[in-house]
Amino acid sequence: MVNKDDSIMVILSSPSGAGKTTISKKIQQKYQNFKISVSHTTRKPRPNEVEGVDYFFLKENEFKEKVKDNEFYEHAKIFGNYYGTSKKSVLDLLRNKNDILFDIDWQGTKQLSEHKELKLTKIFILPPSKEELKKRLIQRNQDKPEVVSERLKSYENDLAHQNDYDFVVINDNLETCFKEVEKIILLEKEKILE
């Protein structure tokens, strides 16, 4: 069995820019036992990103080698870059009796869900509107205008997958959204401990 008896595995997904990474980090800061599953990616690091903390940055051929060797629970190509969740890093976290947060998209969630040995709680975070999402993507100033445009185009497709999740939370206000996600996690954790 993969899940250590009292570990909880939580997936946070959202359209790009809806707040899942910020909420993941807030949970990890408040609850020391929660560790964010650090994905591997072929994307170039952003100026503030740290190797092994935000992502493990790989060249495309290295990533494809890992796929070939079946080293990922899930992987996908998103906005021209590859992303994947390493089996080894997840199992190491569980061995250390950590709770795990997955900051991944709907494609990754679908693949992770196929691994029935993983007991997952799936939460989908939505912005209040597409207009608000556009505003947030522009304000965070991390992507070129064409990438922002691409992320907005994928919004409808992302929305179509919200029914694959156990919970859907609207991020109208970051603090309120965080509290809602936190409440869900604590209730789910309680179920595991019963």
C-alpha cells in the first residue's frame, strides 16, 4: 500500500492564475507536515524560482528519458512545456509520514486518479470570472502577452474538467478561499484519522 495510514494527499488544480500555487504555499507554511510535491518541468525558471523548491528543471531529452523509464505518476505537455510528478519523490514524502499537496492541472489529476493506491482529495479552484482571471494574469507580470492569451484560451477547457474534482472553491478573496480549502483538508484529514 502506498498511502501511509494517516497521510492525506490533496490535489489543488485551477485555471492558470486562479491562485492554486499561492494557496498551496500558504497551507505548507501553516502546516509543517504538508509538503508540496515538487514537479519536474522543461520550462525555463522564472527569476524568483529555485531548483528543487519550485520545480526540478530538466532538458526535454532528460524529461522524455524519465517518461520512458516510467518514473512519473503523471506527466503532460502544457503551454509547450512538459511537467511531471515523480513517483520516487511522492513515495519519499509518504515514507517520512508527510501529507502531500499536488499543485497540478486537470490532465495530471486525471492520470494521478488512475493510481487507485493513492488516496486523493481533489480540489478545483476557480476565479470569480474570466475577466478577473485576465486581470490577475496581467498583474502578476510573469508571462509574455501571447502566453497570457494562450492561458485565457485554455480557461473554458479547464472549466469543463471541474466535475472531476471532489470540491470546487471560488477564489474571490484569497483569505476566504484559503480558509475554505483549509476547512476541506482538515475535515478530510479527520476522516483518515477516525
